[in-house]
Amino acid sequence: MMDIYYENSKGDRLNLLEQPYCLQTADIFDKSWAYSSVSTRRNRERIDGFTKEVESKRLVLSIIGRTPSQYQDALNRFQEVTEYDILKASPGRLWAGDHYLPCYVLSSIKAEWEYDIDRLDNEIEIISDYPFWCRERPFSFRAGADVPEGFLDYPYDHAYDYAPPSNMRFLHNDHYYDCDFKCTIYGPCEDPRFMINDHVYEVRALLYDHEYLTFDSRDKSLVKTDYQGRRSNIFNSRNKEHDLFCKIPPGRSSITWNLGFDFDIILFQERSEPRW
């Protein structure tokens, strides 16, 4: 059985499948899309696009305490962990297995509440302005010229290539569609550039030791962090001849670069409902 828990924006967690919080019902596996349409010449409507709107979901929890003090602590902790995100205006995450939904706990309605009974039902509403369930898939690429694992490397010359070029690695996106991603490139290096299949990703910037840059295709951001932790927007330093934020396709992709720097890629594999 998958884990289901809420994690607020500073990392505090509430397990929703173990006492004192016991999930009864939820519509987290339901989904919906909004659509737009246009009129055709024959006075008929044709769907021309789909969008995701702000979405709310409801969960019913039983909150149970073995003692009055444990019961009160459970109620107070649920309030404090979930309201932290509201006050910070920073979404928490509702996790179902290895997928999470960025969201806020908007309301909490108590039912079956009686004095001196250490149990109640709590109907909560969560709301998300980005209602996609995400699984993050990390990949690391390191400087050096070792032959990637899984390829034949014979001590004698052959007429065939049994290994890829020494500056080639591979990334396998096991999702069913193109994915957004976040890339972090570590210094020291100058004008770091790599290719995914035939597409170029390049930033014209100088990074010293202990500095790094990050670009994220979801919000189209490009930020440099120096050795003192100071962040600067270097959006205009991208190579404008190529789309720095081009999504990564499904399947196996080749990664090539000059092996002069390390970088990490995190794929954001998004779905409108979590995997069962």
C-alpha cells in the first residue's frame, strides 16, 4: 500500500494513514480538465484546447488519541503544520506514493465531536493552483571520460563501435510525455553547454569554484548562486539561438558535453492523478 502524507513547506510531515490521523475517504484519485472551444463555419463548436484550473479536493480524517493529551496534541499539530503554509503563502505537498501535489489546506471542518470523547472526524479541503501530481527523477552527469556502463569495450580494434563516444551519456525518461526539468551546473567552468539528442542547452556565464547556476523549464528562470550564497538573475545570459527550456522527450536520450563540468537534471514527471 502506498504512503499518503502531508508535508508542509518547511518539511514537517503528517502521516495520514497512521494514528492519530486515519484517512477514511478522499477524492485525490479523481481528475478533471477544463476545455475551450471555438465556433466553426457550420455553427458547430470545436474543442481547441485543454487547461487546468484551480482545483480543490476533500479528505476525511479520523483523529484519534489514546489519551486526552495525545488527542489534543494531534489536533494542535495538524493545525500548526498546515496553517504554516497559509501564513507563508508557500504550498505544502500532499504525497501519494512517490508523487506529490503542491497544495494548501484551505479548511478544516470537525464532525462527530463530543466532549470527553478522544476522537472526531475532520473533513479538510485542499486547494492547488497547479493541480498536477509530480514524481521527480534525478540524473547526475560528472566530468571524466569513463565509458558508460552497459557498453562493450574490447582491448582490440574492431570495425564496429561497441562503445559510444567518451563524452556521451544517456538519460532515460520513463514517462509517457515530454517533461519539464530543473538543471544545476556546477563550477568551475565557462560558458557551459550540453546537448540532449540534437538540442543545445547553453549558458554564457563564468562560474568559479563553489558556484553554480540553475535553470528551470517550469518557470523559465535562470539563476546564478555565487560562493557566498548570493543569487542573481542571469536570464539574458542564455544562448538565445536555442531554447534553454525545451522539455525532455520520453524514452532514451543521449547527453553529450565536453566533460569539463558536473551537472544534475531533475525530471518533473507530471500526471493529473497519482499512480496507483
